[in-house]
Amino acid sequence: MVLMDIKVTGSFPDGHSESRKMEMTVFGEAGNNSATSKTVGHCAATAAMMILNGEITLRGVIAPIVPELYKPMLKNLQGKGINIVTK
């Protein structure tokens, strides 16, 4: 099982702050794929397919904070049972 619980608080120049919480739980399958292999393998395979299909045209080392990268990737991963819930 892989559990992820991320809490982020950001402060802005105008003085206000915002908090976000993201959670993910992925279970492995007995005798098949572990939760770690799912989360690492599906992410790498999804990125590779997106590059081959021309969906990712950015080049070089890219931080996963670029919406053109993470939004379609998260959508694809949801279809594979990997969901990150934002609260």
C-alpha cells in the first residue's frame, strides 16, 4: 500500500494565504503488481506514451508543476486507479 498525505500552505504578496491538502491511497494486488510498482510504473509509462503521442512537446528536465504536463497525466492515471484527491 502507498499512502500520500501532502499539506501545503502558501503566502501571497497581498498578505493572504491559502492551504491545500492532497491525499492518495493505492493498494497492491497479491501476487501481481505492488502499489509501488503501480505508482512508479504507471507514471513513467504514461509520460512515455504522452511524449510518443505528441501530447508532451516540452523538452529537457521539467518540474511537474507545469499544467500542460500534470493535468493530462493525472487524468490518464485516474483511469488506472491512481487518484489524488485535493481538499
